[in-house]
Amino acid sequence: MNVTLLHDKVEIESFLRGNTPLHLYELGDLDEFFWPYTSWYALQDKGQIRALALLYVNLELPTLLAIADDIEATRQLLAASLPLLPRRLYAHLSGNLASVFNGTYLMNTHGLHYKMALNDRLRLNQVETSQVIPLSVSDAQALNALYRVSYPGNWFDPRMLETGHYYGIWHSGVLVSVAGVHVYSPRYRVGVLGNVTTYPDFRGQGLGKSVCAKLCVELLKTVDDVGLNVRADNASAIATYKRLGFEVIGEYEEGLLVSR
């Protein structure tokens, strides 16, 4: 088996479609909106992909996605790819793949996370969304002000407002709740929720549920699969997502890796 750098979108997509709900981020990143910022590492055997990892670089930190269908093959891929990786990166790693980096990187873990997929779409119709309105590029300042208070340290790429899939609730001229996307691709028909938050004084009123429901309804007009990532210890968020029809389909660890 050998490690290669792939550039063929068709080949990559074919592999990822083996488990579409698990690989929504990667499938979305095949879209031209994201593609220029991606590098795809593959472990191949007789021309067939056994494992795949994505390095995405259009963030404050390069981010490695190693969400594995085959843990052992992905372990081999990551071990062989170590010399090619940045000295400092963020990583999403299935199973115990973090151990591959022992001795080469120091890891500051950000804990266990769940992948959730929208499997019961009928629940969205039960949520009141009349006060939710779409956001645009002109709302970036208000959005950043909300994130500074309600979601400090989040990774928000203002380019994502260009997708037209950020929705919010305003109160007295102030943005108090928002749901957006980390990944959106009408070409590959996938969407991933992200940057969801509500101003602390307005929590517990169902605003987060409303903005997420509106976002999902609008996404489903152009995509087939909707998912999200959430910390495993964020019980309130998980409960909200389950009420919207999401189910846990996988788990992985997030963390900051710094070369020794």
C-alpha cells in the first residue's frame, strides 16, 4: 500500500459516498467554494482507496479531518503522512487515532464530539420560526459582536455569509440568536450546521431551536443531507438537536496538535 496526494474529485467522492452522513464536511469541501483550500491524502491498495484524510487550510489553523471508516488503515495513512503535516494544526480524529501523533506532536485535547445527522425531518415543521430572518454579508459586524459575547473562540469564516445560509433573531436592533453553516454545497447536496449561538440573556426561550429549524428547512431545498458536530458534554445542545430530528451517528476527538 502507498500514500498519495489525490486531485481527482470523482475518485474522492466515490470513496466518501460509502458513508455520506459521516463525511458531510469532506463532501462539502469538494465544492469549488472550498476546494482550493484542500489537500487530500489517501492510502491506496492496488488503486483502491483504503483510507482518506483531508487537510483544510483556509482557517486560522490548518485543520486535519481523519474521520475513519477503517481505523487501522487510517492509522497507517496518518503515520506515513506525519512528515507532510504542518507543525501546528487542529485535528478531528476518530477512535484512538490521536495516539499516532505521540512522540511527534503534543496534543491539547478539546474533548469527545458527536456527529449528528438530520434523520427525522418532519419534526422541523413543528417549530415556530416566524421571527427568524436571513442574514447577509452586511450583518457581519452584528454577528461578530454576538460571537464575542456568546461564543468566544469560535471559528467563523465571514465568507460563509455569502452562502445565504445564516439565519438570526433580532431584539431591539440587536442580533440575539443565530444559526449558520460550516459547510454548504448545492453541487454535492450537503450542508453542515455551525456557529450556532444565542445571547446569554436570551437562552432558555427556544430561540436556538427556532433558528436551527429555519436553517434546516431552507437547506433542504437544495441539499439531501444535513448534519452537525457537537461536543459530547453539551447536553442542552444535543437535546435541542434531537428535538429537531437529529441523531448521533458517530464520535471523534478534537484537539490542537503542536510539533515537539
